[in-house]
Amino acid sequence: MKVQGKNVLLDLHGQILDQEGGYWIKIEAWEVTASLAIPHGIRYSLTLHNPKGVRILGYDNAHSTKPTGYANRKLPYDHKHRCATDLGVGYPFKDVYQLMKDFFEDVDKTLSLARGK
């Protein structure tokens, strides 16, 4: 599976982005062998942390989400965590550009709520 923007994400691996007020983003991404769980061949973790270092938003594919409904259903590995206690909901990975757009839009929403704006 050819993934648009793959190198853009891989080049950001290890970056920490200051979001002011003690909030920060951590980006991790590395190439892996494509599989049923990770058909695009990129293992990633994009996370937003509060000033105490607690993850308050995250997009990743480190594990599958808890299955709901049918037992034979494909378990999504691409998912997002909408708050510190969220175990994850499926994320429909299309390409890296869409992933980053969706993540940074959610960062803006989450920071607005956290800062009471």
C-alpha cells in the first residue's frame, strides 16, 4: 500500500512541539513491515500532553481497540484517544496528510476546551 506523505511523518519522528502554557505534542513514527494490522507500514503515535505530562489526546496504532458487536469483525489498529482515560475509538486512516490534519484540528479543539476558551 503506497501512503501519501509517509516521509513527512517519518521525518517528524522524535519531535516535541511546544503548545504554550505547558502543553506539548510528541510525534513518534517509524516504518514497519506492512501487515493486516498496519497495512500502510507506519507505526505512529501523535500525542498531546497537559502541563503535568498526562496524555490528553492521542492518535496511534500501537494496539487494536476493544471489539464491539460482531466477533469476526476486523479490529481497528488505527485509533484515537479522546481524553486521558479513553481506551480508543477507531480512526479511518486514509493517508498521512489527513491523519495530521485531523490530529491538529483535534489538538486545537482540545486546547480550547482545556484553556476554557
